[in-house]
Amino acid sequence: MTGHVLVLGALGGVSQAVAEEFHRQGWQVSGLVRQGRAGELPDWMWPVEADLHDAEAVAKAASSRVDVVFDGLNAPYHRWTEMARPLYAAALAIAERLGALHLFPGNVYGFGENMPDRLTPDLIAAPTSEKGKIRVEVERSFAEAARAGCVRTCILRAGDFFGPTISGQSWLTAFIATKAGQGVIRSPGPKDVPHAWAYLPDLARVFVQLADQRDRLAAFEVFHFEGHTASIADIAEAAGVVHQRLMRVRRVPGFVFTLIGLFDPVIRASREMAYLWRVPHRLADRRLEAVAGPLVATPLSTALASITL
């Protein structure tokens, strides 16, 4: 089953990966952008130039029936407190106005520092960070809108994103593996702690599979994308396969990030999430494949080879 998908935040790395997969699967793809930025979209994506916070204007600019709205919006990391709630409220209003399924990429922030090592969709939220509390609040607003019969939402939670379209915004390519060509992998925490990762082309494929099954989904759904569970040591081993050389793991002490944070607001804002490098965790969901269909996982070394290391 194909249809028409409207991608919000169409120029972002996550949205680009998802839009490309929808296009490959034969969907009509539109992308919401600010006025004057339509020329930055690929030729196969229909530009929707409108104010994100004006659902009526977005619906008018979309010009045809929209079946799915992919919510690829994301506030700058250091401005989450002020921007995240209004952004996601706007996305929900657009999906409601269009009568479309709202697809949302979730994360693990809501489970907090005391989370178990196996994270399933039925696990009760227990955020310990401001960003985690905001995420939980946003997801609850989606559930409330679904219960009220306003708009259907499907959340697919995943680990840290990495992939060809998000190289400058990923911990993996912006920090951990920047010196892989020199045989060095930098670690923001203990090297042997299992960590959840999501290779964007694989994640995008599952979003399309869920969209194809939209008539089977309940009004509010939460799934977990297992992706790759890999420690920094595992990343080093996979990078070694790509570069055909032994990788040395170099631990970067926490105080270095604290010092950098004095001058870099994004690094400063990331410090409350540092526990994710200390606390082992992986995502699990037996139901996802039963609903979405067969899941295909790109081997970690192959995924790393597709990005600039």
C-alpha cells in the first residue's frame, strides 16, 4: 500500500533518509520547508512552503490528500526546553488537519538513568533529565489526542541515529569515529557498555513498512526499533574491518566535555544525557516484525562503510 507522505523538517538528516525510502517505495513525497527553501529539495519531492505553525496554510499548500505525516522536526539541542513542545504540537495539528497518520521517531530519553538494560515498549517512563521529561510529556500529548479521536500517532523509538544523511549531527561521525582513519576511536564513556544505535536507512525502511500497514494500526501505537546494540569496543572492531587496521579506543574524560561546554551550548546541553554512555541499554520489541513485516538489519561494518569515517 502506497500513498502520499508529507515530511516535516524535510531538510533534516533523519527526514532526508525517511523521505528517500518513501520515494524508493513508490510513494508521493512532499516536504515542508520555509518560504524560499524549496530549491534545496530533490526534484522528486514536492515542496510545501508554509508556516509550520499554521496548519491550515500547510494543508492548503499540500494541495492533495495526505495519508501520512512524518514528524522529522527537532529543536536545537540547547533550545529543547523552549522549542520542543511547540514544534511537536504544530506537527500534531498538521496531521489532525490533514486527517493523516502521524509518524514520530522517538528515543530512549524517557526511561532515565535507572533504566534496565532491556527496553520494551510497555516499560513505564521514569525520566531523570529535563529532555527526558519533555519527551514523555510530548508522547503523552500524542496519546491523549489519539484517545480523543483527533489524530492517530505511531511512535517508533530508536537509539542514537547514524547514517549518510546525518553525518555532522551524529555522535558517531561528529565525535566517536572522526579519527578512525588514524586508527583511533574516541569514547565518551566506558568502552564495553552496550549502547543502542539506529542506522537511518534501516530505520527509514521500517517507517515505510509501518505506513504501509496504517489501516491495521491502533489509534496510538508505540514500537521499538532494535537496530544495533554495540559498545564503543564493538564500534572500534567494526571500524577496523572498514579501514583494515587495528583501532585504538581512547577514553575522553567527562571533565573535557564540561570544559568544552563552557563555550559550546550544544555540548553543555548534552551533559545531562551523559549517563547513556555509562548505563547499558538495548531496545527490544517482538511485536514490531509481526506488524511491520520482515526487518532487515545492515551489518554494522557495512553501515559504517557507508558513512565518512
